[in-house]
Amino acid sequence: MPVRNRLAEMHPEITAWRHDLHEHPELMYDLPRTSALVAERLQGFGCDEVVKGIGISGVVAVIKGRKTTSGKVVAFRADMDALPITEATGLDYASKTTGKMHACGHDGHTAILLGAAQYLAETRNFDGTVVLAFQPAEEGGAGGKAMVDDGLMDRWGVQEVYGLHNMPGLPVGHFAIREGALLASADEFTITVTGKGGHAAMPHMAVDTTLVASQIVVAMQSIVARNIDPLGNVVVTVGSFHTDSVASNVIAHEVKLQGTVRTLDPDLRKLAHERIMALVPTTAQAYGATAEVDYKWGYPVTMNHPDQTRFAADCAEEVSGHVIRDVKPVMPAEDFAFMLEARPGAYIFLGNGDTPMCHHPAYQFDDEAIPVGCSWFVTLAERRMPLE
């Protein structure tokens, strides 16, 4: 079934919601306006239940079908938070707050799920229950985990969970998905190297932490080059190198390194951690310094479940007729992974056309994708929980 006629009619209204959200971006868990607007709309649609404050500032809504005899409960998720980026699009509805921007399309995701919610609340052409999760803090705050920990799955008896994300470079309205690992895990580390500061003209009297830290950066690349199967996928990146010296004639006493580890394989994720924890202190010791590693486990691998992936792709095929079912995985991370660890489900990419990539100050969400995304959610509900 293609885009629903009713959703095509609603397109201008849903687009207006999206533009309003875009003008007023909010970050992480601090979403007072966004959460309030979402809850107000859901209540106006006549949802059976609307609960605020799940996962700090998340919103959960419940829509019951014409029947609930199937006992099925399916959840749909949209993220609501923006990014700390100054917008450079020149749009009439550009962000009104300097330093905050919906540069990842979460305003589009929220508008899409709101549109689907209105349609489902009006029609209720399914036998079961739809749970809608509007999530805070996807951008580094693990809001998905916060909602799961706050009872999202257990309180409402969720059995399956589905979500989508726009994808620049994929034609508008097309879909892409794969079974298994779709997006990478993302862990972070801070390494503090301590040596002995001194005068640049007398290096023999010091322990040069800049040299030691440089050797650590090089040594960590051996994890990928020599500890990981060449067919595996691991990225170890040092993104920040900071000494406590600002003078050219001073050998720093301390250096801090910050970086990230990404992989598509949970076992390789553990191996990379083990190698970093073993390699870093011993490399520093070889040069007469010490090094401490503060390793923070972040988002896990976004792992699509087999049955739900096939079902999600079939529904996408009905809606658009254009689905890549074995798209290559990508290395950004997504905290929908926590929801997929809690329940079977699938995450799909929705084409966003020719625009700069997400997190770019000139990124733009394409509003023509809205009715396609709405129709996909509606099709999921009606096909997974059909009325007899």
C-alpha cells in the first residue's frame, strides 16, 4: 500500500509542526517546550494514555486498536533532541537559538511519529496496542537507555519496538535496512599521561609526556592493524591531544588524550577495550612515564533482529516500493540500540535526498519524506496487528 491519502492530506499540517520544532531546538534532557508540545498534541489526538517524564523528559502515549484481543503490543520510537550547533541553512524557519540546531533531523522524526499517532488514533484499524515513545537525549545522553530503565518496556508490556532515521544521500522516500549490525557501538576514553616536566633544552632531565603520548597514539593503531581480524570492523580514534604546556621551550608534565572506539561486533568491542587497557600503561612505562585510562562504555551496536527486519522491510516495500534490504552498516552510533537489547525490533533508514550529512550546520530535513515515514509506522501497526 502506498502513502495513505489521509496522511497526504495531513502533510502540510505535520510539516508546520516540524518547522515549529526546528525553530525551537532543545538539547539532551532539557526539553520543556518540546516535550510539552508533543504531549499536548498526543492528548489532542485522543490517545488512550499520555505520560510525561519517562526517562526524565520522555513522553509515552498509548493507542488501543478497535480490538485488543490479540494481546499484541508494538512500540514506535522517535528522538526529540537537537545538537549544540549554530545553524547555517538560511531557512525562513531556522533555529531562533544561536548554538542550537536540529542538525540530525530529530524534528522530522518527531513530526513523523506525531502524524502516525494522529492517524492511528483516528482510525484504530488494528487489533492490539501501539505504544509511542518520544525520547530525549539521543545525542550522547543515552535517553533510550533512560526510558528503558524507567520502565518503558515492562510498564506497557511492549513486545516489539521499531524506529527510523533519515539518511542523506538516499533518495527521498526510499528505505534501507539490514539484519544484524546496522550502526556501530561508540565508547570513549580519556588517557592521562604523567611524566616529569622540564626544560626543552635538557630533555634528559625530564620524562617527555608529549613523546610518550605520541607513542601511545601510534601503539593504539596496532590494535586495529594487528589484533583485529582484517574482515572485522573497528575504529580507534584519538580526537584530542592536549598538553599542560603552552610554551615551545617547556616539556609538559602531563598530557591528556581523548578518543573513541567504534565497532560493529560486540566481541570485538570487548577485545578493543582489553587491548587498550593493557597497551596504554605498558607503553607509558617503557618510556618512564605512567598512564591512566578512564574508559566509558557508550552506546552498544544497533543490532536488528531477523524477523522484525524482514517485516519492517516488507512494510517499507508496501509504502514506497524502494527498499535496500542489505544496506552496508555505518559507523555512527544510535541509542535505539538499548531498546533493541530490551526487545526484538528493527531500525530503518528513510531517504532524505541531497543534503549535507547529519550534524553539519547546513543539513536540512526534507519534508517530502514525512508522509512516507508516517505511512511506514501505520503499516507496521496494521500489518503486525491485523483486524480479523
